[in-house]
Amino acid sequence: MTHYGKIKSYETGKGSGMITPDKGGDALPFNKSDLQQQAQEPRADQRYGYDTRQIDGGKAHATNLQMEQGAGDSGAKQQG
């Protein structure tokens, strides 16, 4: 099941970050290897779809992150 959330933080040097679920709850950790578009680094407030898996004794971890289509394009609209 795909969940959605916004990037809370991302540390380029560590290659890890946190995503806050849209439906509330604690932010989930993720690693650069969990990103579908690894060439693009996530920025705060970008919306991503993701799956979850249980690691480290049952802690939830975000995986398979994919940037939502159209996210971040709000400034690109043309006036007609």
C-alpha cells in the first residue's frame, strides 16, 4: 500500500532523511538507496509516495520513495 508524505529533512552527507506521513504520526527514516530517483536529492516539503517496512525490532522505515508527479512545479504556471 502506498502512503504519502512530505520530506521533513535530508542530509546529503549522510544520505538519509525523514519523511512526515500525510495522515499524521511520527516521521519515518529513509536512506538514499530507498529513493526511486536516486539522482535527485529530496528537498524539504516535497511530497513523495512511499511504502513502509519494519526494521530494527519493528520500527517503521520508509522505502521505495517516489516523488509525486507535479510536485514542486507550482512556480512554473503561465498566465494566459
